[in-house]
Amino acid sequence: MAPSGPNHQHTVTSFDDELRKLNNTISRMGGLAETQLTQALKALSQRDSDLASRVVSQDAQIDQHDQEVQNLVVRLLALRQPMADDLRLIVGALKVSADLERIGDYAANVAKRTMVINQIPPVKAAGPIPLMGRLVQELIKDVLDAYVERDEDKALDVWRRDEEVDEMHTSLTREFITYMMEDPRNITSCTHLMFIIKNIERIGDHATNIAETVHFTVSGRPISGQRPKGDAGSAPDLGNETA
Amino acid sequence: MAPSGPNHQHTVTSFDDELRKLNNTISRMGGLAETQLTQALKALSQRDSDLASRVVSQDAQIDQHDQEVQNLVVRLLALRQPMADDLRLIVGALKVSADLERIGDYAANVAKRTMVINQIPPVKAAGPIPLMGRLVQELIKDVLDAYVERDEDKALDVWRRDEEVDEMHTSLTREFITYMMEDPRNITSCTHLMFIIKNIERIGDHATNIAETVHFTVSGRPISGQRPKGDAGSAPDLGNETA
């Protein structure tokens, strides 16, 4: 069924080669997303606007990878007729790519807001953000490992740990509101910081999405049970759009 | 190539029937997303927590439709070997479904925050939100029409009009910051309102995504040129994660 023959433009690679290429592209994209988040958090904590600016401009690379994944998927689907497991893998790759692309967008937004915050005096409320950032960095790292290793247990572990991020997000939001109430001069900074931690929290959600995709791709079963949520309260953070 | 015969569970429908089913599911899903946004905005402007609560619980319906679309797509791809145009249509449906699912999430989040805001005294800053909401409702309505009618010009028009939403978002955010600075008692409400208009702005972005998908599906060409952006300034709204 595979197209072949001399009238074909390029060497026809095997299905496995194409699948490998798809996975490699996802891996590279995951590495880029991880780096973007790391650098955005570094730019924030070190008030480094040059680094932030690089993060913003590097986002286009992740978008290009996402486009490449889409092209690869369409080609794989058009040229072959993958069944069951392979099809799950291919559709999974498409979803993971979309999540990584969003993670890149959120990292770039953290960097953009960092550039704005750096123009005004720092507020001490920003102190605990790096800790929250580290938690999410670990989620991203571990879920990418789970993807590469096709490890459903590791995926499940990431899925569970996102709750901690949500809780930290809730508590930080409360803190920012308190700072704003104490001194109106904190309002502009704290508004940006609230959107920054919202972005970080959303990155955690996308890590959770990837964990769900990995689990489904590997096991053929969705993760059972309600997603644990650390932000069920009525604090102004109440920001989970994925409920 | 289509599987057939008496040992098949159900009647094997034609490829066109399956495609039609896919499109119908997307249309129904679009209608649901539109209704969810309308009701969330109504709940906000009329301070109607019962309605808001219904919006939150109805979000599951949209999620179910998204799942159904994914299943339909996987079945279409597995059973048939669609080429070029059809494949673009199918992959497009998957993307539109993901966008509609997100729109539903954002509408539900507007409703959730509305329930919280309704427990505290109203702030007059909320005044212009319905206007912004109406702009986005029109984008959603028009992009769904563009999808059903396969109208690339209408899609392009939606894509262009999102800029107006972004501008309104920027100006409203500035207003909320001013209100917070004037009176710390406004801080909690205004924080929720800032996230609410951010959600509405994001819904506009997803309408724009759908416009891009419709354009590409119909014409085979991406929309050329930079996406117009009304929030390029350095105001604290600077919230576009899709840069």
C-alpha cells in the first residue's frame, strides 16, 4: 500500500522512520518549551529584561515545531492507514504538540510581563514565585520523560502532583491581593504578578493534559477519577478554566 | 476498502455520511459554546448566580462533544484513507473542536467568577463589560457561520475584527487598575473582573483560531500577514499568550 516507484519525488521512508521523526520533533519541542520556561523564570527572578526579550522572540521556534508536527501527522495519515496503537500514538502526538505550543506561549507571556515589571520597583510579594516555578518545571521535565519512556505510571504521578501547583497558586493570589490592599503602589506590579502565576499555573495544567495523553496512548485507557484540583475555594484565583 | 459484510456491528455508512456527522457535531458544539458564553455574560450583568451555576455544570456537555469529535475523527482516519481536501477538513474539525472546548472552559470560568463576585457589592467599573462581551459573541456567531458556509471571506473578517476586542480589553484593564488604586475595597471585585475580561479576550482569540482554520480548510492557504493585535502596549493587560 505504500506509494513507491521512481516517479516518487523523494525516497519513501518506512512508517517506523516517519513515526520516529514525529517523536523526535515532539522531544525537541518539549526541550524547547522546558528551556523557555526556565529562562522566563530566571528573567523574572533576576529582573533580566534582555533574557526576557530573548524568550519572547524564541517562541516562534516552538510554533514552527508545532507546524512541523501537524505536517508530519497529516503526511503519515495520508500516506499510510495506521491502525489502533499507531493511530493513538499519532493523534496523541498532535495533542502533545498543541499543549507544548501553549506552554511556550505562556512562558513567552511570563517573559513579556517580566519586561514590564522590570521598569517599576520590585515588590517583595514576588518572593515565592520561583518555588512555584520550580514545581512546574519538574512537572514538565517528568511528563516529557514519561512521554519518551512511554511510562504510564510516571504520567499518573505528574497528573497527581499538579494539585500542589494549584494550591500554591491560590495561596500566592491571596497574598498579592493583601499586598495591593496594603499599598496601592503595589497594584500595578501585583496585577502583572497575578497574571504571571496564572500563566505558570496554566503551564501545570498543560503538563497534566500531556500526562493524560501519555497515559491514554500507552495504556489505551484514560486516567480514571476526577482530576485533583487545589483551587476549589472561592478565592479570587479561582482561575481554573479546565474544570 | 471500506469494511462491510454481515459480521459488522452496524450499518457501514458512507464516507460522506460520516463527514456530515462530524460537521453536525461541530455545529451543535458551536451552538452550545455560543449559548454558554451568552448565558455567562447574562449571569454576570444580571448578577444571577443560579444561571451562572447552570453554565458551570453545562460545560461537561461541550467536553462530551469534543470527545465525540475526537472519536469520529479517529474512526474516519482508521476506516478510510482520506486525501487532500477531506483530510484538511477532518484535521480542521479536530482543531475547531479543541477551540470550542476551550471557549466553553472560559465561559464556565466567567460564570464561576460571577458567582463569587455576586457575594460582594457591585462595582461600577463592570459597566462596559457587556459591550466587550457582545463583540465577542458576534465573533463566535460569525465564525461559526463561516465554518458551516465554508466562507473564507467571512472567516477573514472575524480574524480582523478581533483587534477591536483586544483594544477594549486593554482599555478596560487600565480602568480596573484605576478603580483599585482609588479604593482598596474595589480590589477583590476588580481582580475577578480583570480575569473575566481576560477570559472574554481569550474567547476572541479562539474565534480567531477558528477563523484561521476555516480559511485554511476552505482555501488551502493560511491567512497571510501578521495577526492584528490591539494589545501591543505595555499596560498590565499585556495578556496575549498567543503572540
